[in-house]
Amino acid sequence: MRRTRKAFPSVVGLVTVSLISALLLSGCVSSGGPARTGMSLADYGSYDLKPGDLAPDFVFVGDDQHWCRFSAVRGRVTLVLFPTDPAWPDGARCRQVAELAASLSRADTKVVAVSVAQPARSAAEALPAFQACRIKSDHLVAICDQHARIKGLYGPQANGRFFVVDNHGRVTSVGPCTDLDALRAQARKTVQAVCEQDIRHEG
């Protein structure tokens, strides 16, 4: 995982899946801005992201206790999920999306699932649950968004939804997190589009 910020004090222990203490920097949206004409960076969070929009970048504290960027950990295709499961992160749902991402990955097209949730418990209280997950996967980044700052960047209706993001950082589809069949179908479609794009460029 790329280190992009000064080491964060070791306030919480290391966990297998990535954990943040829900402290985000101001101005954490990447340059480039929304794809919509006339929109500015300040408009992120004021409307729901749609296919064709640029997915906002953000920073979080990784499992090595250093600041990381979403753009540094995402795959060529990324599944950004905002689950509402009150038991999150019990491991079951995170394991499902990790396996889904792994099954859709190809040799030159890695798929990564980024699961962002706001647990009912505080970050300190949620830590044992994170440690209990023990999910060892290169296809999963789980983030505790205690104050919903990340979710807020993706729009008022982001809770309970998934966003498939392509290799250019653009949203290709949006749907309910509970519909894994739709997520799989949309992710597979995006992976295929990225692979076809590579073939055209090679030709």
C-alpha cells in the first residue's frame, strides 16, 4: 500500500482489513472534479453520483497506520460499497464481496472491493470486530467511516448502495448493495469494457 502521508500515531492496533479512525482531511476530494458541466469540487455530496461522474478521491488511515488515498488502493475496476448491515464488519458480507472481486479479476484487470460503513459503535468499540474478521485478501479494503464523511462525498442517497468505478475513475453503474447479482453483472460488464479498451489500444 502506498504511503502518501506522515505516519499516523498508533492509536488503534493493526488489523487485517484496512481500518480508519474516521478522521478525514478537509479538501480530500481529488483534483479533476465532477464530470458534470458547471459543477465544482464543493458540489460533491450535494447530489447523487450517476454513471459518467468521476468518483471522489479521499484519504484514510490504512492498516500500516499511514495515510492512504482511495486512488492508490483501488483496482482497475473498483466496487465501492456502503453497506447498512448492523453487524458489519462481522466478516460474512465482507468476505462475499472480496470473493466476488477476486472471481471477476483477470491477469491484467484487478478488481478491488472497498467496503465503507458507519458502525453503530465507536471506532474503539468496533476494533475487536475488525480484528475478528481476519480476512486476508488483496481484493478487499474495509473502512470504518465513523462520521460518514466518505459516504457524504458519494451523495445523499449513498447509504446502502454500490458504485462500480472503472480504470479512469468514472462511475459506470450504481445499485443496491443487497443485490449481489446486479453488482456481479455490472462489475463483469465494466471489466469486459476495460479489457476491450486495452485490446483496442494494443491494436
